[in-house]
Amino acid sequence: MRGAGVAGAAVGVLAAGAAAGVAVERLTVGRGMRRKARLALDSTGPYGTLRGTPGTAVADDGTELYYEVEEAADAAPGSGGPPVTVVFSHGYCLNQDSWHFQRAALRGAVRAVYWDQRSHGRSERGRGQRDGAGTVSIDLLGRDLKAVIEAAAPEGPLVLVGHSMGGMTQMALASQYPGLIEERVAAAAFVGTSSGRLAEVTFGLPALGINVVRRVLPGAFRLMTAQTELVEKGRRLSADLLAGVYRRYSFGARDVDPGVARFAERLLESTPVDVVAEFYPAFAEHDKTAALDVFRGVPVLVLAGEKDLITPASHSEAMAAALPDAELVLVPGAGHLVMLEQPATVDARLADLLAAAGVGGAGRRDAAGVWGEG
């Protein structure tokens, strides 16, 4: 059972997008009290409760991809063409609920689509991966996004918003379907993501630590796929340790709202360990810098937390350098889940992007939640 606990700890680090062997500060509250606190936050927190009209897209390999649509409050039939649709793509080991604050801010102001990547959230486990007939690649996710667009927003202008793996998914869409970007995309946002060279990321670890991690990863992945139930049990038994790991790799500040921190923890916990293992290798192969060129000529927002340990701010700076007209925003003190940690900043920048794209009613909201012209 000790081995299961160690494996679970390693899995939790990977699920946060990091690696095993990180030092975590000791928690001083009793385990029972912490468990009760987590349950209390789960029962009272409003995060992840927003729902839209559900739909299903079918991927190339038959995988069913779950999405939800939020219509604009002022949408009316015959109002002069299809509306702009904002499509939100979430990151690794998360789901569409990770956009909770942005969804709340934009609700009713624009037409929006939120979807769960394959094997995440309410989407079906990837059929090719489930049957052992194929591997996950970022290009595959780009084709999944195209399937969602065809099902949920078959016509009209698009604004693409992607976080982490979701941003990479957008790049893969552009590399395979440049005509779609050129013809329909009015603006794009890349939040806490990277166009490549992820194998060089150290996750904030010293050289010795990251070298050890890279040696043990292959074995950890084999264990996660061969002994899934054992590793899942280890992850549950290591919940206290993993809470600290999740916080370290999700947020830049120590004083993040406990409810938000617990919400992020739940999102990460919801991803099966074999899915964690299945997706992770694709990031080392990801290289889509050339695809960024397809986004030239439209408003682009590149935003990241300055303290992001997963996709460091330097990666966003490199993306902005490849897109000279893009707006680069580095959020002080924020980590990888910047849209949860600093939602007001992210919401405001997205509102500016939508306004630049000519999306009606997408000015900033005032304190009463009413949209203005910015």
C-alpha cells in the first residue's frame, strides 16, 4: 500500500502538469479537520455550477465530445446574420468548468460554447485510446475542436479562447485548417499556454530534481496504465500531500481563496490517472510556432501568470514575439490557473479582445454586472 501512496503522489504532481519529487510544505491542521473543510467547501462553493444547453459533437474516430452553448440574451431571429460565437477550450486535467468566472462574466452578453476535451469532463473516453488503437496528439485535439465548431457553431464569426492544452488545441486547428482561421476567426486568446519546447520546462525544480523526474516518468506512466486502480487508491490516500502540490502548481499566490483552491483540486482529481498518462507525452512533441502565423491579421491576446511553473511566462513572450501585433499580458503574482486566480484581470482583457473583434455588447461589466461600452 505504501507503493500505491507514492505512485498516487507522483500521479498528482503529473495531474497538475508538473512532476514527481517536488517539495511540499507541511500542513499543520489535522487530517480529519482538513477532510471536513474540503467537504464543506465542496457543498457550499458555487464554482462549476453554471450550465448551458448541452450538445454532442462526434470526432474523427467516433468519440463523442460534450459541449454546452450559452446564447446571447439579445439574440433574435432574422437580426442580420449568424452571431459571433466564442469557443472556450480548457486545459490538461481540467474541464469546461475551469472557465467558471469567464462564463459568469460573459453570460448573456455573447454566444459562447464550452466543451470538454476527449477523455475529460463529460466527453467520452477517446475511442482510439480506449481500444489501444491510437495515441493522443495535439493534432488530434485540433481535429476534435473542428468537430465541435462544426456541430455547435457551423456558421458565423468565431473567437477562440484556449487555456494551456486548449491553446495548443487552437494552434493545431490552425496548422491543419488554416482556411477556417482565415475565413471565420475574428479574434483569438491564448491563456497560459505554449507553442513548443515544453520538454525544456523545469517546473521550478533544480537541475538535479528535474533530471531525476525525467528518469522516473516512463516508469510512472507504465504504472498508471497497468495498475490504474492501485494508483487511484494511492492518489486518494495522498490527498493531503496532493492538495499542497495542486496549490503550488496552480496558483502563484499563497492567499488564494480556499474555495477556489478546492475547486481547482476537484477539477484535477476528476481526471483518471490513465488519462493523465495517456496525454502527457504529447506535450513533449508539441511544436506549433509556425501555426501562429495563421493568426496574423486578427486581434490576438496572449496572457499568462508571471509565476506560471507549467507553461512559464517566457513561452507567452515567445508567442507574442511571433505575433508582433498581439497584446501580451503578464499577470503579476499569478500562476498557471490564472483565469481562476485573477478572474477580474482575465475577464477585462477578454472583454477588450471581444470589443476589438467587434462583438456587440462585449464591453466591460460594471459592479452590478451590466455590460457597457468599456
